[in-house]
Amino acid sequence: MKELLMDSFYHSTDHKGGSFFYEENGRRLAELNYIRAGDRQIIIDHTTVDDSLKGQGIGKRLLSNLVIFVRENQIRVIPLCPFATATFRKIHEWQDVLA
């Protein structure tokens, strides 16, 4: 299932996990992938942003959308992706969602 969040940002899920992504003209240019780890935890395993979008905060916006989602659904996050791990260390307001 693909759900539009805002301004070309989407969330899709399946029984194994999901992704938050950014699209322009039908092209997926940035993506944050996660897998389910039980009913109440997810593991962020990969984040990628196209070179044309680097430095524009797109990765952080993907992660921000994920934080909103997990808070609404009372899910804890295990960030294995280096980008997600580093960003969670920097943004103290997001610490509450970590497993």
C-alpha cells in the first residue's frame, strides 16, 4: 500500500516492513527502508538519497515522517542504518522512539 504523506513524500508497507520515500515525476529519488521486528519494533536498515538531492534535508524529512508514524503506532525503532543512527544521536527530541 502506498500512502501520500505530503509534498511527494510517501509511505508504503507490506507484511515484512516498509519504506518512506520521496518521488519526483514517478521516480523514487530517496528512500528509508525498515523491516518489522515483532509487533512493536522496526529496524531501519537502509537510507539512500539521490545525489541531486544531497544537502537538502530529504533524508532527515524521511526520518521525521518515520518518527511521526512510530509515535502514532507505539512502535520502537532500532536504527542500524548509519545515517539513521547518526541522526538519532543528533536529535534528542526523537530519543523517545528508540528501542
